[in-house]
Amino acid sequence: MEKYHRAFGVYGIIYSSSKGLVVIKKNGGPYINRFDLPGGSLEDGEELSLAIKREITEETGLTVQKYSQLGITSFKYPWDYLNYHYNQHIAVFYDVEELSGKVEEIAPQFDGQDSLGAVFIPLEKISIRNASPLVLKAKEYLLNNRRFEDEDTIFDEWTVLENAVF
């Protein structure tokens, strides 16, 4: 059996029927050069509820006012990282219901920041060619009358893009 690198994070689904889904322009990891959901890893000892608010603000400029946790799932795919050949990305999803501020197309840069900025993207423009598995899961959730399916998603292949799609 193959050994998996494990990543864990919290991610927000921010959607406007007139504008689309808020995504970040990813600048690191296996989703580099793709659209990804705002969110990420917890800081040492950080609560999930604080992490989701902090990550969304850092990556999008928006301030979360109201949200609800949808569920947890994971994504497994081949990815060469350190001494691993596979990754399991465990993600806690949140439906962000109320916010303030505006989407910042250019994110402030600091050590550990992997967002270049945020944009709205219409659901019909989201595909495996330009989006992370998390964005694909958010699209599924939104098209499924906001019903969250928590089954793991396994990709036999995963391509880390050399060039940005945004």
C-alpha cells in the first residue's frame, strides 16, 4: 500500500447567483495555477471557526459574518511531494452566508500566502482543467440544491499545471 501525505484545511463556499463562485488564484501546492476555494491550514491550536474566518479574509479581503459547516470529505490523488507519491487532502467545507467587504483581485503577500487574489467565476466556467477538487466539490454542492455529499473523491491522475489558467 502506498503512503499518503496528508493535508488538512477549512474552506469556504461563497456564492452569488449573479456573479458566481468566489475562488482564489492559487500560487502553491498541487493546485498551483488553478482556481481554488478560499481557505487553508490551521495555525497551531487554532479553532476551525477562527481559521475559516482568517483564511477567507487573508485570501479574498472579505470578512465572514455568518457561516455554517457543511461537512468533511477528502480528495486522494497522485502527487510527488517530499518522499510521497500520493496526497490525501482532508477538507472541512463551510457555506458562507453573510459577509462584508469586497473581493480583492490582488491579495497581500506574506510568508505562507498561497493566494494571488480572488475573483468571481460563473459555475459553467469551472472544470477539471482550471479548478482544484475543492472548487469542483463546491460546484457540485451548488448544482445539487446545496446538498453536501461527503464521500471521498479519488483521482487516478492529477496534473499540476505549469501555466496559470487565470
